[in-house]
Amino acid sequence: MNIQVRYFSKLGHTKDIAEAIAQALEVEAVSIVNEKEFPDTDVLFLGGAPYANVMDDKLRQYAKNIDPNKVKKVVLFTTSNWSRRTVRSLRKILTEKGIEVEKEYFYAHMLNIKNRIPLAKEFAKRMIEK
């Protein structure tokens, strides 16, 4: 199974969760700003956080540019103080493109990232077993 982990992170919180997910799945976490070309994938773990309660435009454009012929399923994750807005926005963009998005997603409060790392790893493994 081909698994990819992609994220957008300004403060490093989402990067920490992305790296935990990638480590659990023995793949590399790649920032969307460093990606050269989107690969074909069975499962894409995609994460980001809202900034001033709005999803960053880089992440929005990335999601809009995902070719539905290159990804079978997306699993979302987010970090924030309280908002899940990024997950809702990404889900809407991707499902409108005809991409399957897992109903369950991972959330980590920005002040509790370190304690959520083990749970992020468990979440990743559970999503692959589905």
C-alpha cells in the first residue's frame, strides 16, 4: 500500500503531528511547500491548522490541485487552539472533487502536542488497518 503524509505548518505543531504519523507508518512527512510533484497514493494523510480561524491559502490551493485520479483516500488531521475549521474546509474541497475522505480525523490542541504524539501514531495505524 502506498501511503503519503503531507502537511502545512507555520508554527511547527502540525509538523510534529505529521512526523509522528509518518514515523508510525514508516514513511516521510513532507511539507506541501517542499513537494515537487504529487505522487500517486492509496492513502494520503493531509493536515494543517487554521490561522486566525481560517485555513491558509497554500493548503487550500494544494487541496484544490489534488488530482482525484492520483489519490484513493484522504485521512485528515489538524492542530489548533479550538477550531476544526480546517478539517471541515478540506473535507468539502476534496469530497466535491470526488475524493473519498475518512470520516474520522485526528485533532491535537496546540498546547498539548507532545502528549498527543502517541495518540497520533495509534490513529495512523488504525486508519491503515481499516
